[in-house]
Amino acid sequence: MPTLDIDKIKQEVVDSQIWRAVFRGGVWSDTPRDRQAHISGNVWLHLHPAKVRPRALKWTYTWGLGGLSFALFLLLALSGVLLMFYYRPVPGLAFRDIKDLTYAVSMGRFLRNLHRWAAQAMVVAVIAHMVRVFLTGAYKRPREFNWSVGVLLLTLTLFLSFTGYLLPWDQLAFWAVTVGTNMAGATPLLGNSGPFSGLLGMHVNNDLRFVMLGGTSVGANTLLRFYVLHTIAVPLLVGILLILHFWRVRKDSFSAAPYQANEAKVDVWPNLVKREYIAAVALVIFIMFWAITKSAPLETIADPNVTMNPEKAPWYFAGLQEMLVYFDPWLAGVLVPNLIIVGLMAVPFIDTNPKGVGYYAWKERPFAITMFLLGVVMWFSLMAMGVFFRGPNYAWYWPWESWWTFKAAPPPTWNVFGPHGQAVLPLALGVPVLGGLFLAAMLLPKLIQRDLNGWKVLGGVLLATAALGAVGAGMGKFTGTQVGFLLFFAGMTTWFGFVMPQRHIRRLDWARYLVTMALVVSTMGILLKMGARLCFNIKYVMTVPVVSMNI
Amino acid sequence: MSYRKLFYVLNFLLLGVFVWAVVKDNDAEWKTYQRTYYEKMATYLDAQAGQQKDPAQAAKLRAQADEYRRHPLAIKQIITDGLGRYDRCITCHVGMDEYENPGMTTPFKTQPYAGHPDIAGLVKAHPFEKFGCTVCHEGQGLATTVADAHGWVTNWDRPMLTGVHIQGSCVKCHGDFRTLKGAEAAAKGYDLFHQHGCLGCHSIDGVGGTISVDLGDIADKPIPRIAPYNFLRVTIDGKHLEEKDWKIQNWILGHLVDDPEYVTPNDPFAEDNAEPIAPSPMPDFSKELTRDQADDIVAYLMGMTKVEEDEIPYRYHVAAPPEKEPRFASAKAHGKYVFEKYGCAGCHGVDAVAGRRRFNALGPGQKDYDPKMTKAELFAEMEKGREPTLPDLMSGYDHDELVAKIEQGVPPTAAKKWDPNGPLPVVYMPAWKGKISKKELDDLATWLLSTAKQQNLGF
């Protein structure tokens, strides 16, 4: 009776011509050579190095966020291709195809939910990845350029999500995209309602918004454009940048974790690959669970004649929409997001602090980390305000208040500097006053070249503000809430806009100092303007109607 | 847990979640109904076979029953090329699938297993392959779950028409619906609409008063245009509506069985706005109309759709012969008809017996305005404002004066407010010059003067 010799069969299969044609290398015997060959001999796996330092493998270092973002990208590509089999980007058909997916296609509802929730998870994962990389200082030399590529990838992730938002062609999609694209119409010079738009002869039918929409309002052309961008153009671009991103990670020794003397490297197969696999599978289980238990929203079919109230942008742009309360669209929708993107890309070039590369180090990089986290907290706070606290007519509704109750109209607003209307002070005064304040905010921290006691400065400002508030309240001009707001915004801007830069970056060279301060002062400007609007109903600090520029 | 264990656990979990997704997708609501239908048919045929004397016939019935038991489940739909609709209703209502069940009658009484009523008349005239389901019944034809398909859910503006409201669908195509068999409720609704003077304020396709909205496309009114605040106040049969029932038919019904002043209170004391705004000036018809009559009017108005009229090709429409003006023996009878024709009853009451409410105008029995009154007291007095009760006034006019008054109307700004700080009364007497022919005007004046109460002479 012949015995079943497994090893012999294995040997024969592996040595056969077919196996050899597909997989190189001999029988797996788990030697270091085998493991390295497994990585370097595989076109997909060889984006990894063959060996990696153990510090790079720690869960608490990376949280696997980059890999998870990529896993979500793959999941989205897969589910997206399957959805494309059923979807036609034409207004009459798009909505019906979504209904078909929901009601008639096998697994159609699951597929759509999966795609939708994975897209939202990817936005979260990519932002979290960026925060992690910042906190561990992994953007510093020699990784500056890869950080910039990463910022572009974040932007493209948001753009992918935004273009996909329109495709169901329901009211939610239509009006969210209307809100989003109207901001493009406010671009300075290039948008029909932006400042200086007259210089280039911009109208509603030839400006930047028109290019995005393929028309003067969201319509059939927009749907086709967004579909092509969503399914072909942007994914291709993301793919190209991803290759670059991964290649750089690989070339820059895979991890920024600092070297230790006599550190023994470990094999990537299986030490890294198993971690990646487990993180990805856990995530896919989570997304699938989510897709089974919660359906993606679908409202009534898009109708340009029926405006929804309130009309909200997708949640990741809700912060920008919330900023529209305080700023004109050219600032909130164009300048601020561009400043965020450019500012983030500039970070590795203005941060000269050599410490804190490859580990969490708040104490060694107090300025960088505080300022970055302030930005992140502001971004998410604005987002939360837009998503959770805004109701019909974009009025403020607490989460426990019903949207079905009436809210009285908000109090009238006024402008500080400007030529006409409710303005109090003339424009000729506004330019030097605001310019002077801006210059002072920009330069003072560097000009005072000695150690100040930050707590005393803060205390002084708060005391002065409180005195002003007390006088105002005594005269019946301010309410307690207004004084509270005033103290909060004065304290915030003093600490983050003056004390911190004066303490930490006054010794930077002028070029880096000015770029950094421009970002800091812009952030403080947003805070101050929010305070001005919330406390004193100031619509514009300065308005120049002739070039439609309002601040 | 070691990575190896985690690897196995997670892989099995992944498989489990995937299987769950497949099972959940496979466990569709419609399958239960389709399967039950086939089982009920099989049981019914077996019972028939048991009573059958002829063994050959019995075997045949049993074979049919077995076929039903083995029947594969599938989504069924009627694709109507002409209407561009895809109706999946017969997925559950299998008995109404012509191919499955050519007779389209079933032995079952309850839905979704019952057949369609009036096969010989209604269904023969509207073959399903040409009409589908939703063009008459409304609802969401593409959906395959009970709630979504019947459309009584949020995010679907045209839910299934229930009760007599479905006769609105006759009105969509049948210009002759007033004489159409089966559309009696809609026809009655049309008559009530005119008798009670709705046309005085609401025009239909441009014919009628301009005081309120045109109702020629009222069935298309998008639900987001109606404030939730108002929908919350609609009360039908003593019950407030659930959010899923915030639909246009309930909005219209709510205005007929409930006081519109309560549904749309607006802001008479300028609490949320710079100027006071009077509540809805629509009269309270809840005392005048029975619940059935209100439903009849809703049935008629649910046919007032432009969206669907445009979607339905012209060959589906049935034109009505032009209506002739009726002839009358006397000028008085004609005058009464004219009063009805132009919707005068909307303000002056049916047969001109009593003027209707006119918020914050002067009216009988009002106390004198006193700024110290509470809001509730002020509101109660403002509510007593009335349109003129015509028989009380007629003794003050001769024929020519009355004709001139009707021709000129009374502009809204001429209204006298009871509360000088309150809202301007909304409704007013339009100028009818050029809108009513001379003969009609003369006869209207003749009839009105004949209603005068003589005892008021001298005031």
C-alpha cells in the first residue's frame, strides 16, 4: 500500500515547470533568505524593504493609519468598479439606478453602503494619518517632499469624496454640491463673485465655477464631469501620487523612528506583513458591519426648484461652510482652504527644530505641536458646529432643540470700516488701522528680543479685557455672555498669537519667521472674526464694495 | 492573543460578516410575500382537488399545486414604455401579474394576495402592460419593501393614494371625469369646490381668484416647501400626523377638516417678525363639510398635477367636450349661479347667508379695542372680524350702485383694522370689472338685492 508522502508531493508541485514559471525560489523552509526573497521576489510586496527596525513595527507608533488609508482606497476601488456596472451618470437615470441598487440588485444596497461608509472612513483615516505623522515629526528632513505629496493626497481624498457625493443625484447630493461649488465662484480674480473678478472679465458663464459645473448651475454636465473625475481622473492621479508616496517611504528607510546603536533589524515577512494584514482585515470587518447595519442616505430626486432648508455641505466641508457665517465665500471657501493646504506643505520647510523625529515629543516641539493641534481642534470644532448645531435657515439649534420650532430672526449686523450703509468709520481710516494691527501682530513677537513672562502678559490682557467688559456691561452695552466670549477670544489670541510665537520662534530667520507668523496671524484672524461676529454682530471689519472685497 | 490566533479569528469573522451580508440581502421582504402567495395557491388548489369527482381533473389540479410549490422566486416588474415607469408592485401582489395569473382574480381577500377589483371594467380599460400600477395608485414603483413601495415614508413625496383619493388619478387623464363612471367622488369634490367658493381665492390653471395660490398643480407641491411647524399642527380625525404622513393629501385634508387658522397661525403679534402677519385667512370649513365631503375635495385636487400630466403622453388623455353655460329661467336663478361660479361664497358664505371670518377686521359682537387686553383676549376679538354679510347690506344699494361696487371692489388698504397694531386683514374684495360679463353682473345684482333683509331699513 503506497503511503501519502506530503513532503514529496509538495516538493514535486513546487519543482514543476508551472509553479516555477509563476513563483520563483525553492521550497519554503522559513530561512531568513526565504523571507527576504518573498519580499523582493514579489512585485506587490517589494514596496516593503526586506528588513525593518523593530521600532517601526510598534502599533502605538503608526497606528497603521497609512496602511489603513491604502486598504480603504483598495476597498473603494473594488466596490466602486462593481457599482459602475449599474450606474449611469445621466440625471434621469442616475437616481433610478441608485433605487435599483437599493431595491433590486443582489447585494446592491450593501455595495453602495460599503462604498459610502468606506469613503467617509478614508477621509478620517487620512486626516488621522497626517496628524500622526506630524506628531512624530516624520516630515522632517529628508521626508519634506513626501509630506507635501501626502498633503496633496489628503486634498485629493476630499475631492474624491466630494465628487462622489453628487452621483446619487438626490436632494442631499444636489444641494451639498451646490453649496460646495458656489464657493468656487467666489475665487478672487477667477470667480464671478470674488474680489477683483471684473479685472479678468469674469461672469457667471466663464468663471472657475462654470468650468467645474459645465454650466451655470448643477446639471447634467456637472453630473458627467463629476462622474469622470470621480471614477477616472482623480483615482488615476491618486494612484500616481500613491506610488510616489510609497516609493519615498521605502527609500527613506521606511520609518522615521530614530536609530539605536546595534539595533537588530527584523524580517518584514512575516513581522510587518502580518500586522498590515490584520489591521486591514479588522478594518474591513468594521466597514462591512457598518454597511450591513446602516444604510446610506437617499433623499428625493434632485430638484433645482426646491431648496432644502438647511442646506449642508458634506461633513468634511461643514467647517468651511460654518466659516461662511463669519467670512465671505472668497475667504472661507477659497483662501482659507488654500492657505491650509499651502501652509501644511510649507510646514517641513519652516520647522527648523531638529528634535522629535520619529517619536511623540510635545515637550521638545511645544510650538509646532501646539499650533498644529490648535488648527486641528479649530477645524473639527467648526465642523461640529456646522454638522450638529445648525438647523433651518442655518440658525443655531442645540442638539436637544427640535428643528421644528421657530427661531426669531438673528439681530441685524453692521460693518466697522467701509464707505456706505451701516458702516461707522470711513475706509480711509480702516486700511491704516487694520494694516497697522496686522503689521504689529506679525512683527512684535520678533522685535521684542527678550524673555517675557507669558502668564503675566496673558493676565494683563485678560484684566484689561475684563475691565473693558465691566465698563461696557455697566453702561448696558454688553451682556454677560458677550463679556465671556470677549475674554475667551482675547485670551486665545494673546496666548497663541503672541506669547507662544514670542517665546519660541523669535530667533527664526526672517523668511521662515514671516511665513510662520502669516499662518499664525491668519488663524488668530479667524478666531477674532468669529468673536467679533458672535459678540458684537459685526458682519465685516472692513468692506470695499467697489471690488467686492469684504473682510 | 498571538498573531496566528488573531489571523484565524479575524479571517473567520470576515467570512462571517460576508455571509451575514449575503444572508441579509437574500432575506428580502418581498420573498416572504411571494412565497406565501404560491403556498396559498397550492393549498387552495389541493383543496379544490379534494372536492373534485373526476380523478383526472383532480390530478391536474394537484400537478398545478405542485408547480406553485416549486415556483422560483423573482422580482417581477411591469415596464410601461409609454409612461417610462417601472412598477415592481406585482413582485408581492402576484395575483395581479397577468402572466402569472391571466384571470387576475384570486380566491383570497387580503392584500397582497387578493386580485384587482373590477377586472371587466377598470382593468380592461387600463391594461396593466400599458399603464402599470403607480400611474393610478402612486407610491414608489421601484421599491420592493412594504413601507417604501407604498411610499408612506420620508423622502417620497407621492405615496399611495388611499380610499377615494385615488379618484384624483382619473382626473389626471380624463377631462370628462365629472361624468365618468368610477370617478364620482372626484366629481363631487369638483362640485363642492365650486359651491363653497374655493375658486374665489384659489384659481385652477389661472381661472379663479388670485388671493391665494393657484391649485392647478397642488398635487405636485414639494413637501419641503411646507414648514414642519405647520405640519405638526395638522390634526386629522383628532390625531396629529406622524412625520412619515407629512404628504400633500394630508396637507389639503388638514385644511378642510381642521381650522387653517390653527394650522398656519403665522405671527399676529409680531413676535418673530418686524411686522405682524395675520394667520391663514382660509375659512374654517370643518363645520361646513363632512369628513367624506372633505375627502371628495382632496380626491379632486389630487388630480391637479402638472408634473404627471406632462409625463403622461397625450394619447393617454381623454378630452372632455366643451362645457356649455347652463340656461336659467329667471334672472334671479342665473344670479345665484353667477355667485357660485365666481367663488363669491369663499368670503360671503354659501348662498351669501353669512360673511366669513376676516382676521382683525371689524365684525359683529366685538368689544372695543383696549391695549390693556391680554394676547388671548386680543386674539379672540380679532377672530371675530367678519366679511360683509350681504343680505344685511343690500337695502343700502340700488341696482346700479351695487353693480359699480362689484366692478370696483375694495382695495386691501381700505380695510379697517380692529387692533390698530395688529396685522392687516388679508382677504379683500377684488375688482370684477372685465372679469364678469355685463349680463352676469346684472343678474348677480338682481339676485343679491332680492336677498335683502327689509327690517334693516333705516340704519
